[in-house]
Amino acid sequence: NENTVHQLKILGGGENDFLDVVIKGFTLEGEQLLAGMQDALLKGEYTTFKELAHTLKGSSGNLGAEMLFQVCRDISQLNLTELRDSGDAQLSAAQKAFRATQTMLLIYLKPT
């Protein structure tokens, strides 16, 4: 959501430095959360997988990453059996949405 990113830029006084820090923090945290989700899935720790997805959902919502937010919300609503059966696909969807979010954020940061 470009409006959300724009509002963050305003919050930072219109400075790209602030937005750059926010986006880099989101990217680093997102990569760590996705790695944790992958590890939890490999270990069959579906509750941890859901908790990490919930955390990523919050971060993505704050940044206006609607597609990633939706994927993580969907994961949060699955029961443990559904996660066991579709965890790989859910993780793949989250990773894909995260990469798309990163791409859009980097485009937004580029000077025009």
C-alpha cells in the first residue's frame, strides 16, 4: 500500500533516511522470521510456525505490505492439521510475497 509507505515517510519528516532504516529493519526481521518459519516447519513445530507468521503479519501490516499481510493472516487462521498438510505451500507463498514486497519497497525508495 503506497499510501502507508508515504505516511511512514511523512512520520519520518519526509526524509528517505528514516524510511530506508524502517525498510531495512523490516527486511532483516522478515528474513529472520521466514528462516525461523522454515526451521519450525522442518521440525514439525506448527505452533511456532504460526507464531512467527503472526509476527510477520504485524510487521507487514505496519508497512502496508498487503499481500504479505494476507498470506500471514491466512496462515494464522489454519489449524495444526491444515498446517501439517499445507505448510510447505504456505511457507512458499509467504516467501514469494516477501520477495515481492522487498522489490516494491526498493522501487519506492529509488529517487525519481
